[in-house]
Amino acid sequence: MGYIEELRKRTNHMPLVLPHSVVVLFNEQGEILLEERSDDGYFDFPGGSIDLKESAEEAAKRELLEETGLIADELELFKVYSGEITHYVYFNGDEIYGVDLVYLCHKYHGEMKPEQSEVKRLKFYKIDEVPNKMSIRNKQILKDLKSGK
């Protein structure tokens, strides 16, 4: 059983502060990769929880590979997001506030293949043409990317 599952056994659905790594992946045209989530249909960047003893960068690379089939060659820390904009209630009632380390990735390789249990589909979008069905955090990431902050 994983760390988060064990923690949830002890805390039930109470709000938890959890660290996450997120990857904003750019193709050669400068478009960004988004995944349509299987659970809620929202559009999201690849990423997820950081496991015990795992660095944030290791988690970013692992989550990118698990969810997309792609391997990050280089990651650059962009920004850390926390507080109210990272609040999320999962479909099962689990509630979290993330501390989300967002990485940029311009160099990667591999064959793009969505992880079927979490991702409906993967698609690259022009930054001004992304779907609106996104979390507040993801909308803030896009705003910050556009402004260069």
C-alpha cells in the first residue's frame, strides 16, 4: 500500500496538505500538452503526488512517464503553487490542499500513450486555445506562463 493510501486510512476524507509535482510539457511548436482526466473530465497537466523518499524532480519525471509514456530529458522549476488555488475535492470525498512544484519541459522523448486508468486523451494545445474546463490552479499556471512570471 502506498503512502497516500495509508495516510487516508488514518485520516479518512479530512483535508490534507500534500506535495505534488506537475509538468508543463512543450512541443517544438510551443504548444503545451494537456490530459483530459478520466475521473472528472477536467483538463490537467501531467503530474501527481510525491512519494516518500522521492525528490520533486523524480516525481515529475515518474508521473510524466506514467501518464503520457514520455520521458523528460530536462526539467526546469517554474513556480510553486499553494493555498486556496490548489484546493481540490476528489470524486470520493478526499480533500487536499496541494503544494505544487511546477516544472517546464522542452526536451523529452518517447512515444505518447495515455495511461488508461487516469487519462482519457492527450493533446497539445496552443497556449491561447486551451479548453476552459480547468482547475483554478491550472488557469493561474497558464496566466503566469503567458506573462512570463
